[in-house]
Amino acid sequence: MKLRGREVILPTTMVGSWPRPPWMQGKVFGGVCDEDYVDMTARRNYEDAVKLCIKEQDLAGLDIVTDGNQYFEGETGYDKDSLFHFAPMRLKGFQGWGPPIEFPGIEHYYLPTVVGKIEWVRPIFGPVLEAAKKATHKPIKINLNTGPALIAGFCKDEYYNDFGALVNDLAVAFNHELKWLSENGADIIQLTEVTYLWFSGLTGEKPTWALDAYDKMLEGVGAHTTWHNCYGNAIEFPPVLLPKGGASHLRELFEQGRPIHYDEIHIECCRGDYFELDDFEKWVSQEGKTFGIGVVQATRFQVETPEEVAAGIKKALERYPADKIVVSTDCGLYNLPRDIASKKLHSLVQGTRMVREELGVDPETGLG
């Protein structure tokens, strides 16, 4: 994978979220008509939390760092509020109240309501990228824990009365956002867009409208784009796709030959003992595509050893070239104690460096 013009073998990163420090409490960002931050104390605390999060990644040795989703209210029972409300509430056309979500385990969240034409007015993740740029000179990944298809499925529409038009305008708005992030310093933009995989896994139907939304969202975006197919590590409900797995739905999609405009697909591998690796043969064989593999679990406290990480990477290398693989966590780590999360990142990097050395590339940099 190329990072800022250099070919890095087995680049290391984490999916996105990281445990908040105990002094980072409450809401961080305002709505579309508000200031970026709810107040200057929130801004100071948030920027300091991002610095600490990125320092942890830097100490572990990750090649690509993330903002850590430090706006997640992980200290409360409403940690996914930012998933359902942060992006919509910074788009014109939404208001922040509606009926409860009718989905087991998350009924305590409420649907944002569409009351007018959805439009991108200003950067949604602008302050997130700004905070990350202040904290590092390394390649930056911004993780968006929601996208146009997910928002379309988790909002109350009181304006369009036309699902296709709603999805289209959301995709156009996100396209503006991704272009802005790309043009202002985000090296990698990751969408945790679960709609296609979860819809396919739970209903058996294939939501082609979600794929259309992804295509429109990605038009003209210059940054490397990653599709994280989340299997679910939320504390409110158990994983919805494991142990059955979800990659079979993606394999069917690849076999149909439909273009997928993401540059990378990331899948949870470690928790399922890498049993889905074979499903990505057609994806990896495409020019310019990379495959992100999770090598440490996000749902257990036990820390994987570097040797276990190395063994997992080697399972992927038995099937795919090293220059096609990105090494990551299974999912976000914010549910874990910070010392455990930190140890997992250190094992991830140490295990990767063991494999790099065997491949004859610089263990620390991944450069040939």
C-alpha cells in the first residue's frame, strides 16, 4: 500500500475508536447552526484526548493513526449517540428528535428526523481532522461511523416521502464531506457502513440501493477509502453475524462483477480464526485494491501475543500478496480498558514486524 508516495509492506493501523480518558466526559460537538464545539472546555478536552490517543498509537508503532473517535460518549450508556446523531445533525435538513429506534438493544436511542432538503453546509468531521493534524505528522485515517445508507435506514423522514431521493441527497452530502476531508489532509477515509452486510445477513435480501449510495458518495474522492464491515462490538447487543460470518455476502457481490469503488475492504478476522479469508480472492485480484485484516480481537480482554498476530498474518499471506494486505484490529477498541487496548496495539505492531523481517523488508518502516 502506498502511504504518501512510499510503498509500505503490511502497513499497521487500528479500525478507529479508542477508550476515552476519564477526564473526557460528555458531548463534544454542536449542530449545524451551532459553533463546532459545545464550548471551549469541550474543545480543549477533546483536542487533548486526541493527542493522548495518537500518542498511544505512536508509541505502539502504528504506521497509520486515527483520531480515536474521542467524541464517542463511551463513559455513558449512550455511546452510540454520535453514530445516529453526529453526522445527521451537522447536515441541513435534520432535527435532533424523533421516535425511538425499533431495534433490539438500542431502543434507548432516538431517530433524527428529516424536516427539509438534506444539504452539506460545512465540514462534519472538520474539527476531528484538525485535532488529528495538530497531534501527528503520520498518515491520518478518519473513521466515519456512519454513512448515507445507514442514516437513511435510521432516520424518520417527514420531508421526502421518497426513499430513493432521501438516499441520493444523503450520498451527495457525504460526497462533499469526503472530498473536503481528502483535500484537507486525510490520507485514509474509512466508512463503517454496515447496511449492505447487516441487511444481507439479517434479511437475506441484497440492498443494491446501499451500493448505489456508496458509489455516489465516493465519486471524485482522492484519499484512500476503506469499507469497514463491522460485525458488531457494541456493549448493548451481541454480534449479529458471527460465528456464521458475513463475508459470504461480499463474495457473492464480487462474483457478480459489480464494481465497488472503495480502495480497501476491511473484515474482522481474528475473532473468527481467519475462516473467511478465502472469500476475498476476487477482491484482492483487482488492480489497486487492498485487503484489511483484523489480527487482534476487540471483544475480549485477553491480549494476543506477537507470535499469534504473526501467525494470523501468515494465514493471509498464504493466499494473498504482502503488498495487498493492511494489518489492523478487528474493530474499534473503545470498549476495552486503555491498558489492555494499548497492549493489543503493541502486539499488533510487534507481530507485524516479525513477519516483515521474514519477508526481507525493514521491520520498523515496512520499506523494501
